[in-house]
Amino acid sequence: MSRIGEIESENAIKERVKLLPVLSLLPGWAVVAEIKTRIFIVLPQGRKPFERTWGTIHSRARPLNHAETTFLNFAGSKSQNWVSLPT
């Protein structure tokens, strides 16, 4: 049985990887110490590049504030494949 989950804290993820038979994708900067001490190993990426699709959501109950609008505008200007979903 496959299970997928999302945890916000890198430290919580690292603890679960140490204790449980799980695999995780983490940025290299978050696991430098564990790789150096050989607690974790790095697996090859494979033939295809890893891609991730990001999405944004917000409550219809309130408008976006200035920081949120600025972030979305910035992200949209830097992405080649930015998709706007209907509101």
C-alpha cells in the first residue's frame, strides 16, 4: 500500500526518515549534516528531470493582501507555465 503525505517541517521529516521505512524529497541544504555523517544517502535522480507543479489557494472570504498579490505577480513573471485557475 502506498501512502503519500506532506509535512511542513524539515526537522519533522528528517526524524521520520530516521525512524520509519520512508523516502523523502528534501533540498540538499536541509540535509547537509546528515549526508556528511552518512545518516542519509543521496539516490540518483534517474533519467528524467524532476518537475513539480505548484499551486496557490486562498479563501474567497477575503481579498488578497498586498504581499500576497505581489508574490503571485512575481511568481507569475518568473514562471513559463504559470496557470491561473478560475476564481
